[in-house]
Amino acid sequence: MSATPVPLPGAGIDSQMALARATPIVWRNSKLLCVAIMLLGMAAAFIGICLLIVGLTVIFPVSHMTVSRAMNGLLWMLGAIWVGGQCPQLWALGRAMMHYHVVLDERGATFNLGTKAKPSDLFLPWDQIAAIQYRRAGNNKRFYVEAKDGSKAIFSFYTFFRPKKVAQLISDRTGLPIQKAE
């Protein structure tokens, strides 16, 4: 009795790169982590209000004011402004990161690095990707996926929680190495 082989997923594909391209991947940020960033923004607002209250209690009553108390109260209030100012930035970052995604399929990479209201789609076919580069910016790496026509997708830790993984997936599908930008 002869058994006929069952075709496996990707049967007829002769290279590892072609097999990787045949498997579509949608890379998104974790909604839970995006909400956590937004909650950190709300916590920053609460802490800022608490610091402001501490600063005001140090300054008042004014009848017992000394230079040391005035400087101490001023520093508490400056800290309140700084910490409270993080609230809108963290909220905006969490909301924006919730909508960023990359679709890697057999045709190419589709980047959506815009918001829900203003989507910013960029499609790069696999054979049109010229280079995958990274550059250090402070304590962050910024990745550039450049096309032969000059268009590029730029992403970092402020775009995806794991930008190196996104760049590595694109590198595996194109066969191009990730190079350090000059």
C-alpha cells in the first residue's frame, strides 16, 4: 500500500525567503501596553496635582515666609509643572501607538504610521527596498527602510515597542542586512 504525501504549507516554494514572504504578518503594538502608557499619563497628572498641593502648603501661610521656604515651595511647584506636563505627551503617545501597524505579505511591506483619523500608508514592494538601516538617537535606535525611489519608512521605540524585531522581519524577507547608517 503506497501513501501519497500530504502537501505541507508552503509546498512548491524552493527558498526560505519565499516561504517567509508567503506567510503574511500583521505587526501591531499591544493594546494593553498602549493603555498602560495612557494610564501613566493620568498618573502623571495626579502626581503633578499632589506636588502642586505640597508646594502650596510649603509657601502658605505667607506670614512665616523665609527665603528657604520660598525656594523650597518654588521647586515643588516646578516639579509639579514638569510631571503634570507629561500627561498630555504620554496620552498622545499611547493613542498614536495604538494605531501603528505594519503588514508584511507576499507583495511587500505596508506601513501605517499615522493616526486613525489621518492614516499615513506607505507600501514598499520587496524588490524595491534598497536598504534597512538604523541610527542611534540618544538611548533609542531609529530604523529606516529605504526604497529605491527614495521613499522611506522611519520607526523607533516610540512607534513600535520592538522596532528591531520589525526591522529583522523585513530583513529576513528581503535578504538585506540591517546596517548602521553613517
